[in-house]
Amino acid sequence: MKICIVVNNLNPNVGWGRLAMKVAEGFKAHGHEVGFIIEKDTLLNLPKLAVPLKLSAKNLFLLPLTLLRIRNFIKFYDVVLCYDVNPNAIILNMANLWQKRKVVIHALATYSLLGQGTSIRNFFMRWAYGRAKKVLVVSEFTKRQIEKSGYDLKGEIIVPVGVDTSFFHPVLSGEKILPYQFVLTVGALKPRKGYHISIPAFKIIAREFPDLKYVIIGHQSMASYYDELKNLVAKLDLKDRIIFLEKISDDDLLKYYNSAELFVMTSTTDTSAFEGFGMVYLEAGACETPVVGANNTGAEAAISNNINGFLVSHEPIDIANAMRKILLDKDLAKTLGANGIKRAKEFDWANIIKLYEDSIFIR
């Protein structure tokens, strides 16, 4: 089977890119041929087409040529797997008119939501959803958010993201990557990741745990939000307690997950942006690290409350209390960590790839 994956990027350090690459690896391991349509070209030696996927004013002039190039590319594939609807599935379905390639949409998060009110964008999003042969949804939470935005899903299939449990696993050497205790968050510095909530939560327990630090690993490309967080850190007098890092290798990321006392990410949800799942909770859990996430977010799919971690409100005091429980009770932390390994194995990529194949009738 020949499968084309439409995704914004193939950067393994970004959620979309990591997801697309892992899915492609799984498909190829099962004997399928895989190609990509992406926004920006990459040096990776893969069958790919780089075209402008954003529906900006500038790109509209290029749209006829873009559609023609996509049309010529996908005609050699049996299935086109498209990540999110706006704009990827809209453009893909335009290019696929009268060609009838089998299009499968995987709805992940924000870019699968209809906007408020009626608009041309909403019309085309509904049209793209309707033309898809299958709609996969990353979580029950994402399904609820799509339906709240005004689109009634029918016949959708839940296909979550996975975790590479052969790579993310407990490291038994005992060697720590940092010479002090720390709590950890991994995720790009964007408002929907909730750092403006988790930092005040850390402040609440900072005096109680004077040697504890908070390590935040994520791309800092959104300069305005990064500046907001640095100002917040200064205001809370946490400059010596919070460490911002980016561009960490996977090998080092494994060490950070293993060395952390706990993993916390309190993503937020509103009508324009949300986290549909949360691969990082599974990666941390696979390393036997307890996790803390927020209710009414995609964390609900990865965290079983009181089993492999805690689901709490977005109130800093509730987040702080959850972290305190883990930090003070080593037996609890050990139990949550052990259950985190079990939970992660449920989402091992081998299981997820089978879900993909069964869902889009590749088998």
C-alpha cells in the first residue's frame, strides 16, 4: 500500500513532525511505501513535496499551481492521511477533486475546530470533513471540542498518538543529568501549554522545597510569551529556581525524564486553542516518572487520575498540592511511576499503527 502523509513539518522536535515520522516508520516497517506533503522542505532523504499549505493572501496567488502539484503527487498513492483540517485537509481535498484518492483526516487539536460564527473557512472545513472517507480523532476530548465548535462528527474513530517505549524507558544507572532535584515540563513555549499557571503553582511549594528547581524544555520561538514568562519569573522571585532550555537531543530528553521528580504540564483549553492529547505525559510515564495534568484537556487521555498521575483544576493551589503529594510520598511516587510504564505500553507505537491500519482498511 502506498500512503501519502500531509503534515506541516517533519521536525522530530515538534509535535506534528515527531508524530508524522513515527507513523511513517510504523507503516514502512509493515511494508507500506510512504511519501509526504509538507509546508517547508527538509534535508531528509524522503519522497516528499514541499508546497505552501497556509491559506494566506500571498499563497492564494500560488494556489492553482499548488493544487496542481499536489494532484500530480498524490495520484501515485492509494491513501492520503491528512493531519488536521485547516488548512491541510481543505487544500488536499481541493487538489483531489475528480481524482478520488482515498483521504483520511486525523483531527488532532486546534486546527480541527470550526471558528465562531459563520465564515468561508467554516464552510470549507465542513466540506473537507464531509469529503473524507474516514475521520480519525486523537481523543474523546478532541471529539467533544470539535462538536462544541459546531461540527457533528459521525462514524469517527479514536486513534491516539503513541509513545516509543523501546526508547523512553527507566534508566537504571542512577546517574542524574542535573546535580539537583527538579520538576519538569516539556513543550513549546505557547500560552496553551499553561506555563503561566504552572510557574505560580511552583512558587507555592518553592519555599517548602528550597533545593527543588523547575526545568522547562521547549522551543522559545514565540518571543512575546517567552518574555511574559521571564517577567513572571522575575516578579515571583524565581530567577534562580526556574531553568529554560531548548534544542535538547532525544538522548538528553530521556535523561531529563528519568531524573525528574515529576512531570507537570497544565495545558489550557479555550475556543481557539487547546491540547488534543499530550504525548509528553506518556513519554514521562514510560520513564517511570509521575505526571500531573489538568482536567478538561487532552491530558485526560494519557492520565488515569490517581493511577499514573493526577488530573487537577487549573488553579495553582491544586497543581501545587498534587506536586506536593508526589514529592513528599516516595511510595506514592513509585506506584504512580510503575503505573505510568503500564499506561505508556498501552500506547506503544506498535498498537497505534495497528489502529491506523485497521481504521483506514490497509489490512
